[in-house]
Amino acid sequence: MEVPKPKCLEHPINVPTKLLMGPGPVNMPLRVHNAMMKPMLGHLHPEFTQVMDEVKEGLKYIFQTTAEVVCCVSGTGHAGMEATMCNLLEPNDVILIAQNGIWGERAADMARRHDADVRLIKKPPGDVCSLNELESALLKHRPAVLFLVQGESSTGALQPLEGVGALCRKHGVLLAVDTVASLGGVPFFMDSWEIDVVYTGSQKVISAPPSVAPIAFNDRAMEKVRTRKTPIRSFYLDITWLANYWGCDGLPRKYHHTGPVSSVYALREALSMVSEEGLHALWSRHSSCAQRLYSGLEALGLRLFIADPAKRTPTVTTICIPEGVDWMKVTKYFMSKYQVEVSGGLGPTAGKVWRIGLMGYNCIPENVDKVLKIMKEALANEPLLKSNL
Ligand SMILES: Cc1ncc(COP(=O)(O)O)c(C=O)c1O
């Protein structure tokens, strides 16, 4: 039997324009779209490796590092997380993971798959760890690695990082940080905060398409990789191969895999926009838009899930669903009437909050005002929504 031609491919692709105000991906600037239309190059052609080198410079800037191994995993944020685990962990290594939302849970799941001995510091969703709590846990568990998530997009919490690296050095621990939902939206200094491994995603504040996960390993982290007693269990995510393909080890580049050429062009363009704006301006744009959102939501009588403003990441705001309101009807109202995405909760916040993203290209006062206007309208219509949607 022959499989017939699919009927659905006979009509043009249907991709509506939506305003993505959830926790990512976000809309992309035209410049980034246009970069993706540049001609295809071979993944080892000198013009392409030049673009990769420019991406590395942009990443060193956004990570605030002079580490040599700064590159991308071809995959989304999860691939960055998996690369962190598979390169840093050997069987029975103790990893301490702060768990205050879904990303700590995912990290623990991945670490267990690498046969690590996973220890948790559990915090209620929305809360973060203090330096004292981290130090007591380091003393209790004596881990090889501490893993933290800077911006917990399932709860909206921002984990403070200053001082954690120094604690980790004091206790001989490597510090790995997930910045998928926060990098570019809040200050981050890999070198001065003594962070050993960091990764992020391309589709959040950076405003490029999902597909590449920027990642950096400093010398301490690379030393751990070099002195492993067991091989890295993933070929594709092996940082020594990735570092070679990205020209980070001073050796001739070898074929490891075919890099996602058009996505790397897009990332190059998005990073050049970050650099033109400057990190300080980018951080303050996120903070001022978030303040505008918080006041607008409170003026509507809504309560933010995280009471302490210092514990909120400006990139993802979580709002408690008022008693008796059907959260899904509200998100549907946003989408069906205005083609605007806002999201419900995830993991421990599912059914409890809405999540509004303010990231990169979409983080402008006009979008904040639009979301507030629709929210007001949706809530005013809620009894109607309840019966009709
Ligand atoms: C904090 C955090 N880590 C990891 C991820 C996973 O990223 P991806 O969906 O790009 O694989 C996300 C995605 O939202 C995230 O917010």
C-alpha cells in the first residue's frame, strides 16, 4: 500500500499574527525575521563560523563573562538544562537543587536520569532561598553541584544570586544556574557572581526563535568535565564537542552536528539589538514595564501571587485567580477577541494564577496597557463569559 499525498499540505500554511504575552516564546523584531531569510550556508563555512564567533561575543556580553567556553546547544532551554546535568554529573555525584516550582522538579528528574544523588531544598512555590538556607543545605548535603533557577517562570519568583557563588567556592561546590526566563530582563553577572555554568533560551528576552540554548562553562566547570572518571553520557550534548564546534578550544573545528544555521543568524541579530540597547537599559525597561503592570493589575483589584516585590521576576508576573473566576475563560477571551496570549499557571501554580510575560521585544508600555485593558474588560464580562464561552 502506498501512503497518499496529504491533503492538508495542499493549502498554504496558516500562521496568524498573535501578540505573545505569556511566558514565552515572544514575538520577534522584523530584523530577526529578516536575518532568518539570509541564504543558507554550510555549517562549517568560514562566513558561518564568523557569524558564530559574533554570537559568542554577544553571549559573553549578555552573560557578563570572559569564560572561553560560551556557545549554544542546538535545542531549546531543556537542552541547556540537560547539557548542564550530563556534563557536570557522574553517577552518585550529589547535586543539591532548590525546588520552588516546576523547573527545579525538571532539573531533579534529569539529574536522576544521570544517576546522580539528588537532594532538594524545598520552598513553597513563589518563595526563594536565602543565603543562610543555602549555606546550611550545602553543609548538610556536601554536594558536588548546586543548581538554582534565577527566574522561576511557573511561579514568577526571582532567586537572588549575589553571594551564592562565593558560598559555593568556600564549600568546593560548582554552581549552575538556569536563566531561561530571566536573562536580559534582570541583572546577571556570571563572572562577578562566580557562577560556573549558566544557560538560557533564545525565545524569551533575547526575542529570537526557539531552537538554540546559549550556555557557558567557566574554567572550574571545564576542569570538572576534564577530570571526569566516566564518559559524558550524551554525545550530542557533550560540552567538549560543542566547545570545539563553536571554536572555543583553540583547535580546528570538527564536524559534530549540523548547526541550526538560520536560527544562529537570528540569534546574531537579536544579540546585536541587545548590544545596541545596552544591558542596563534593557534591565530598566523590564523593571519599569513590570512596575506599570503591577500597579495596573492592583488597580483592577487583582492580587499578585508573590507579595514581596523583591522576590518577583519582572519577566513573568503571576496573578492570583480571584475567587469564582474561571481562569481559562479569561485567557480564551484574550485570545479569541484580541489574539493576545496570556497563560494560566504551570505545575504547582496550575489553576491558581495567570502568567503574563514581559520579555524583550514585547516588553513595552503599550503592550502592558493593552493587556490591562483586556483584563479589565474580561473581568467585567466574567459572569457572561462563564455562561457563554
Ligand atoms: C526557567 C525555565 N527553564 C527552562 C525552560 C525550558 O525551556 P524550553 O521550553 O525552551 O525547553 C523554561 C521554559 O519556559 C523556563 O522558563
